[in-house]
Amino acid sequence: MELLFAFYNVEFAKKIKASMQANGNVNVLEIVSSEEDLLSTLAQNPSINGVLLTTDLATKIRDQRLEVMVDILAAVREKFPNIIFTILSNEKVGHPMLAELVEMGIYNIFVKNGD
């Protein structure tokens, strides 16, 4: 499986990448650290099957731009409908952004400190 990691914290992404690649047949092709790079990286790597993304990717100088990230994910879903997304969310259960992700067909959502 070919994956793309979209993490604001690149060092954390590198640790997860090393662990996942050591434990199975997963290949992390790229790590992007801004939501703007997500679409272009997917376009350049058509073999990507899945994206592991953290919601803190939308952070710009302490400002959460979740609405921008949702818009970008909607564009990605439209252009690449077969890519599987897994979201690691810092937002609490019930946050409107999480509802928007579910409306897009993104169901693999893990909420920090949630069930």
C-alpha cells in the first residue's frame, strides 16, 4: 500500500512512517506539512492509495484554518475518489468539521481523547 502522510509535525510523521514501514508492506511515499501541498502531491503520485492526515495540518501561525482544510479535502475527494483517508483529529466529538468529513464519505476518524 502506498501512503501519503499529511502532518503539521513532520518529526512525528517520520516516527510513524518508520514504524509502519518496519511492520508491514506499507510504503510512505511523501510527507507533506501543509494542506496546500496535499492536492499537488497526490496529483504527482497517482499510485497513492491512502492518506493519513492530522487536523493540525490546518495550523498557520497559531491560527486553525479548518474551513480551508475541509475545502481542500472536498477537492481531493472529487479528483481522487478512490483514495482512503484516515484522520487523526485534535477536535472534540461533535465539532462541525468532523460532520463535514463524514458528509464527504471520510469515516476513518480518530478523535484525540475520544472513543
